[in-house]
Amino acid sequence: MIDYETYVGAVRSNARRLAEAAESAGFAAPVPSCPGWSVDELTLHIGRVMRLWTGVVAERATEPPDFAAAMTAAAPDGADRFRWVRRAGEDLADALAAAPEDTPVWTFAGPGTVRFWARRQAHEVTIHRYDAELADRRVGPLDTDLAADGVDEYFELLVLHPAAQAMRGEGETVHFHCTDRDVDWVAELTPTGLAARSRSADGDVSVRGTADAIMLAVWNRIGPDDPRLGVAGDRALLDRWRRLTSF
């Protein structure tokens, strides 16, 4: 299990790196891993997201926030935007550090604690840091233990996502296996929606790679032809899976 302080540190360090890469790339730079987005859209999104959850954590909120207001909030332009993103990361990390990890708060997975948001935002900011560095054409490594935890979190939350009910099939299975950590997941497309099982056998198509590569794969940041991944089995099924999880 990842300790709480590690999540908080990941939020802080990855937000700084994200802002640095975004500023280096410039607003107009496309973000290859987020089709249709430039650094402009990326920084707007992550700055607003971090401020949204800072409020939930700082206020110990037990009711859902106003998402529409948060995601349309005004943001500065020019160099101030990058300072705004850095400040958002610092404020979120500070709010998390100031809250005991078992503090009750609202989460979209039901009643939960501040630890949920430390974990969620550590992975959110890490993925978007990767996006910013990709836009800047200078990508740094992902921490292996955090990446493995990110794969676990992805599937734990995916089955709760509203889109999971639409992920239907006749029992087709997609297996994701981390080769450097003990993390395995099989996603099954059932007639009633998605089912996900950990520590399972191979599927109709399997995707193998190091934890960092699998985390990037499940978030559709890299595709099956990436040399960091080993793919065996039904490639058409994997393409279908990627379309179903393109949110």
C-alpha cells in the first residue's frame, strides 16, 4: 500500500513538473495523448480540477461540489497561467497534508475519506504531467510503485463509472499484466456491462508491460504498437476496448 505522504508528495512534484513542461512547450503546442487539446486546454483543465478538489478537502465537504462552476471558472492567460497551475498544485498538496487521511469527505465513489482524493489526484496529476511533457517532447519516467497503484485504482474506479454499464459483450476478456509488480487485471465485457477481476488468468487478448507502461496503456496514452507493450491475442478486441475507454 502506498502511504499517504507519498501521494501528497506526488501531487506536489508532478504539478510542478507539469507546469514547467507546459510553459516550455507553450500554449499552442498540441498534446498528442489528448487529441484535440493543446497545452492551453490542458492547463485550464488541470488547474480547475486541482482547485475543485482543494476546496473539497479544505472544507471537509460531505456533499458534492458545483462541478459546472468549477470547470468554467476564470483562469489567467500568459505566464500567469503557468504560475496559476503551480499554485493550484501547491494548494492541493498543502490541503491534503493538513488533513488527516481518514477525514470523511464526499467522493464520487460514495462516502469516503481524504485519502481517496490524495490517491486520485496523485494519479490524475501524474497522467497530465506526462501529457504536458509529451507536448514538450521531453518525457520523464513514472514512479513504478505509484504506476502499479494507478493501474489498480483505474480498474477499481472503472467499474463504478457510468460508462461501465455500456461496456457490454458476450464474455470477451482483456488482460492487463504488470511484469515488474504483482498487478494483474482482467476486464470482462458481459451482457450487463463491465466486470473486472484482479489476479486472474489470461484473457482473449493480453497486454503485458512494466507498471508505468500499463498505466499509460489503460489511460490510452500509449497504444498496442508501442514497443513498451507486449500484446497477444485478439487485437480487434483490444481496439474495441480502447474505443470504449476513450473518455
